Amino acid sequence: MTAFDALNTYYKSTTGALAAGETLRLRVCVPRAFGVTACTLVLYTDGAATDYRAMQWEWTDGHEEWWQIALELPAGLFFYHFAYETGWGRTVLHRYKDSARAGIDGTEDWQLTVYDPSFRTPECFKGGIIYQIFPDRFYNSGQKKRRVPTDRVLHTDLTDLPVWLPDAEGKIRNNDYFGGDLAGITEKLDDIAALGADILYLNPICEAHSNHRYNTADYKKVDPLLGTDDDFRRLCEEAHARGMKVLIDGVYSHTGDDSVYFNKYARYASLGAYQSVDSPYYDWYSFGKTRDEYRCWWNIDTLPEINENVESFSSFITGEGGVIDHWMALGADGVRLDVADELPDGFLDKVRVAVKRHGEDKFVLGEVWEDASNKISHGGRRHYFDGRQLDGVMNYPFRTAILEYMLSGNAGRFMRQVHVIVLHYPKEALDVCMNMLGTHDTERVLTALTGVNLEGKNRQAQAALQISAQKQRHAKKLLRAAAAILYLLPGIPSVYYGDEAGMAGAKDPFNRAYFPWGNEDTALIHYFRSLGAIRRTHPVLRSGGFYPLSAESGTVAFLRYQPGEKRLALICNNNPEPIVYNLNTDMREMMPLIGGTKLDGAVEIPAHTATVLADI
């Protein structure tokens, strides 16, 4: 017997996060021969004194004995380990790294997330599929645009690579455009819906003077190349008519230097902060001794950083009639917060209030790359899941787990990485986290799955990257298996536009090419549609439990279950040879929905593929 296992309900009565006021029972097992005289739970949280709680002796079978404790805790983040006393002294039990189990040579504490029991996330987003669109690169409707700035360069060949070379002045201006627009997205809604996607996440659409539009120029205006407010309203109306939601990108940690608010180049008639201390926006920014000494986001001088706690700015974004109200009134169903971990708590609290003014079914999604339950930034521990800030986050840890498994075959590490998030996140949040294989900030998943190492490679090396046809075929095989895992894990799977069509590309800007209309990988699209159909027709994926079946010898298997619903099982064989996977007794009647061949009491799974089984 192991001393303690946080994934086993006998040792820890609630395996995941705990609601405040809920009784939690913890049990520790030690050898009877040790002669343990006392066992202690060592519990602590940030900034508080360590709490030593005596555990009670429970029973013995003559070989091992069990000590237990029952406790109730307030909302917060707690860490714990155990200690026991014998005639030889005191022994401490910590968690092994990347494991939920205990040992005397463990080095880590266990984490316990305790959340407000009133915390609820929008039911209408659970079980969905996100389709992420980089608007300039998706589809050009051909609609005539007005008042487009003359300093923009439009590609005439849509198969071009995005411009990556510096110009004659040595600057990368990001001012090349392919002409994708909001009307084009509206025109392609049926194609998106055919994938089963019911949530659109749009990268920034506000006026900005770069193709990525993360350097906002006007928070209340659609960029003229994308269209107008009416185009956005129509997109939302047409999406809603198909049962789809629309998320916008909220970029509130910085603006562009070329903006209404900063106005470094005097493009606008407004008095910008760069121009005068008398600007109504001056307090939004932090200046040094001269106007050219201003605080920038990650020291990028085109992105002057905002002081979000300044009342005039927070009111402008979150107040009645502010920026969030503007876009929600036009039809948006929620906001994805860019660099949420760089936004202060007070501002995040206000964002949630502003979004939820339009209904509790509206959604707040945050960009956090690490485990969001214990993130430290802005000088302290963050509180994203306390019910006052985020509904969910972008689940980069799941992406890491899937890609590392597909490239290494290390099934045990995959399961441990997934379990960390399942254990740490409140289920309400876990069910609405955005799970993805790629985004606008990462290399294309197809490129990642070729195994190419892009670390340290400059843009010139990435532009010259050549991957053999054989490696690309293998990567597409891995992509199918990775997508099956993604679609079966707790949370909302997300498809970055074009990944379903077989797009490849290194990091920014090569991951932001124009969608290959007319040259899509139709077989891959069909596969993604099949996965989408599984999610649409199996309610267990909305908020069903996650139960690991096995993780060894290159094979991962887990079950999704919910009382009263048909169960689904995912089995991935990431080996170079086919395997026969023997099913548990209670799973032998399950049948493949995708991949695999059913045998008597087992399923045969080809090399580097996954199967999804369902109760009949």
C-alpha cells in the first residue's frame, strides 16, 4: 500500500478541488511494524501560520494501519503534507514530483483548492467547441472597405507567407494584410458549424495599426479593413441563429502608441498622452523624465503599458456604457482577456461585473499559460477561480501534456500532467477551460508534431524551414490522435483556424497565414467533423467526470462518465505497432465510434491512432 494517494477517494474523499464548508476526509497508511505513535496533517496557506492538526488512529489489518482526519476549510488555496512519530523520531511524507502519491523521499506539497460553493460558470458553454479565428487571415468577402489607412500593404497572392523581414529601416511593422473581414467570417459560418463548433473566438477586431491588432488604436471601433459595427452585429446575429456564441479579445494591459489615447504620431485629432500632460489619457500611462521614457509592455515601445487601476481607465473599459458594454450590446457573448495574469485583481473583478451585467450566461476567459489555480503575479497569489473573476482559462498545461505524449510516448507523464489540472481546478472552471493544440501564439500543431525544435531559431531560419512529406504524413496521423484526446478531455476543445485543414507553420508570423480555401486536406476536415459529432451527441462531455484507466507502455486510456449518461472511453496507442487493448469487464459492451476494431472483450488499435468507445 502507498502511504497516501490524492487520486484515490479512500485516501482523499474528494479528489479534486473542494467547496468551502464541504467535509474532506484524509487517510494515511503506515506499516504497523513502524510503531507510529502520532500522525499529523501539516496545513498552511500563503501568509498564514502553519496549522498542525492531529490525525486519529482508525484501524489496522495487522500489517498496515490507517490514520485519518476530517476537516472543513474556508475558500482559499492550501498546501499540505503529513508527518508521523515513531521511537526513531519524526518522518515527513511529501508528494513525489509529477505524482499524487506520497513517500519519505518526496519533495513536494499537495495542493488543495477550496472554492466558494456559489461559484458557477455558464452552462451554455459546457460541451462546446471553440473555433479561433485570426480575422485578417480567414476569408475576404470582397466587400468594399472605407477609410482604410494608406500605410497598409495588401497581399494580392493569398498563398504568400506573411511578411517577416524587416523593412529598409530595420523595423518589422506588421502592416501587411490579406483582407480577411467580419463579413467573410459570416459567409463561412456554415463551414465552421459543420465542424461542430459553436463558439467563435476572434482575435482582436478593434481598430489598430498592425495586422495582429493587439496594439489597440480605438477600443470602440471595428478596424476599417474588417468592416463596421453593423458587420459585427450581423456576424453575431447569424452566429446566434446557428446556436453559436461569439467571444471577442479584450486587450487591456496596453494600447498602441499609434492610438487615440497615446497618439505618438499625431494620427488622431485627440490630445494623446504622449503629446501633453493635459491629455485626458495621461494618467493611463507611466512616463519618466521625458515623454520618450514610458513604461512598455515587455519593453516593446509600440505598446505603451496601461495603469489599469486608474479610475478613468477602468471606468472607460468596465463602467456603464464602457467598452465591454459596447461590444456586448452589439452581440458579443463574452470576452477573452489577453494576458490576464498581467491585469490586477481589482480590474479583473470589475471586468467580470461588466460582462455579467449582460447575463450570467456570458463568459469571461483568461489567458494564463501556467496552472492558474496557484499562479503568482502582481506581487502575490492570484484568485482567478474565487467566483469574482474568471470563468475559465486557456489550458496550456493540457496542450503541453498532449504534445509531449505524442512526441515521446510517455503515457505516465501525460496522465500525471493532466491530473495536476484536474486536481487543482474547481470543476465549474475545468468544464469551461479552453483546451487547444495551437493558437496564434504557438507554432502550428502540425509543425510541432513533426518534432522540429524551433527554440532559438530566428525568423530567417523559420522561414527556410523544410519538412519532408514523410514527416508531414506522420504528423497528420499524430494530429488525429492528439485531436481525439483533446476532444475527450474535460473542458472545451478549441481549433485554431486551419489546423483542421492541415495548415503548417512555425511561430509568429508563420502560424498566421491565410486559410487555404480550395486546397484543404478534406480527409482531415472530415475527421474533425466526426469528433465534433461525438461531442454534439454525447452529453457526458459537458461536465462528466474524468477517470483514468491506464497510462503505460505508450498507451493512454481514460473514461468520461456521468450518472444517467452513456459513457465514453478514449484509448490512444502511441506505439509503432498495433495493440490489442483488453477492456474492463464493465466496458466490454462498449463500441468504437471512431478508430479501432472491436474484438471479443478487447479492441485492436493501429499504431499512433486513438479510438473512442461508447456505451451502446
